[in-house]
Amino acid sequence: MTLLDLAQRCLQLLDPETAHRATIWALRRGLAPRVRASDDPRLAIRLWDRDFPNPIGMAAGFDKDARVPGPLLGLGFGFVEVGTLTPHAQAGNPRPRVFRLPEDGAVINRLGFNNRGAAAAWTALEGWRGAGGTGLVGVNIGKNRDSADAAADYAAAAELLAPAADYLTINVSSPNTPGLRALQGRAELEGLIDGLRAALDGLASVPPLLLKVAPDLDEDGLADIAEVALERRLDGLIATNTTVERPPGLVGGDRMEAGGLSGRPLFARSTEVLGQLHRLTEGRMPLIGVGGVASGAEAYAKIRAGASLVQLYTALIYQGPGLVARIKAELADLLARDGFASVADAIGVDRG
């Protein structure tokens, strides 16, 4: 057993939030492996005038306050998404609010956008860049729980954080902020995007604007989102956030806790939604696939379903940081096996 394996096992003995704080602490102090090997050229992809060295990203939710984008990129990720960030700091929901389901390779969380606020994150990102930090960092934004004007919240967070972001993600799909998912309705979404565009219009440089969607939408809801995304010229969609559903077969003792379920049980549904959005948008905008990815084969399935990029989080809790390198190696082998010279060649091939 390596020292890294031992550390991973020790973290499993702690409650989830304590383990998370310990991991952030270790990353901030350089107590994590750093991958120095170059990525397989097949894994490189260019989107939004940005060069991604590989398509594997850290999903939002881990580095909520943009404290460790550099160390995460050092693990071998091609990009990192920080947040969710709200205009004002908030504590989130009462504890306990995170529950491991190790038998299911899953987690349930009802954190509720706990974060230090947009200004603190902007300071952290600018400080990292100013100290020579490089790499692609997306920023995920949301509304404060007690806000009476959701559109104003998103506009305020976007205006502040846009200069520090390689892309901005509009998060209207978390199940843990009351009323948030209602913003996925057609009229609500149109107004929200229009307000964001107006807020960003005066900036010298506007990053790509993406929308993260829920896996629990029906076919009509997904069709509405696809139409709005095309009409309002969004730059991409992220499929999907966590689910409030509890698929049959869950065995973890905390499986009926309230909150969003992530990890292995989400893979099939999130990939199905991804494929539907690729069809509904006719492949006209980049998609990021997230939900249940724990291997190169699962990342490859997301790409073949329509994803240009793939994110993960939950699997790292159980498999540790070495997972990133394993996924990239497996993905490169699968691309080579099927005769694809690049990730871009494999996007959406299963759609027919």
C-alpha cells in the first residue's frame, strides 16, 4: 500500500465534510501528487478559442471557493470548475448534509451553496493568476438562498467573476436551494439569460456562457432548454447536476436522505439526458458530460453520446487522485482502438 492509498483510507474514516476540509488543506500546502507527464495528443481539444490539454475536468462542488485550482490542475485535469458561488457569502443548509453511499459508489448532498461569496473567490483567482497560475478554470454561479431577485443575483455574480473565468456556468439545477430548479422553465430562463447578457455587455472580454441542467427534466423540459440555449446563443450546456430520484437497487444506509444523488447510480440517466440534448441541439453547441464517471470507458461513453468535455467528482472520493491519470490513459487507448485521431472525432458518434 502506498502512502497515497493510506491517506485515502484515512479520509474515509472521517465524516464527509471533515474529510473534504482536510483534502483542501492538503492541496493548499502541496501535499498531493503532481502529474508532470504530457497528455496523449489524442486527448487535446479546442473549444471557445481555448486549448484543453485533455477533456477530463473537475466538476463544480469540490473547490467551492476557488482555493485550489492550481493543485487540482496539477493532478492532471484538463480544466477545473469552481463554485457554486453566490453574490454574498452563505453558510448553506444545516449539518449533517453530506452522506456517503460507498456500496453504491454514490454520495447524497444537500449543502445548499455554502461558499465565501463571489468577491472572495475573485480575489483568490486573481491572486493565483498573479502568482503565475496557469490553466483553464470555469466558474459556476448561483443565487443566494434568501434573495428575492434571482436574476439580479446571477447578474451580480457574473459581472464580478467573468474577468477571472475561462467560462461561466449558470447553475439553476441544484436541488438544494428552494425554488432554484423552477428557473429552468422557459420564460424564467429567457429572462435570466437576457439579464446576464446585459450585465456582461460592458465588459472588455466576456467568457463563454454555459447552463447546467438537471437530470430529472422530462422530454418537454429538455426541448425547451435546448430551444432557449440555441435562441439565446448560449455557448454550451452541462448535463447533468445531481438527481432527486432514488434509482432502484440502492443499498447504502443513507439512501433515503434528502438531497441530490451523485455517482454511479446517476451515470445512465445523465448520459441519456446528454444524448437527448446533443440530438435536440443538433450538435450545434459543445456539451459537458458529468454524472457517474469513474473510468475511461464511462468518459468515452459520454463523449460518444455528445460530450466535448467530461467532468467527475464523486468517484475521486472513493478512488483517490490517481483516478485522473487512469481515466486519461484508458480513454486514449479506447480512441486508438476505434481509430479516432482525437477526442473531437468521437463526439456524438453514437447518435448516428
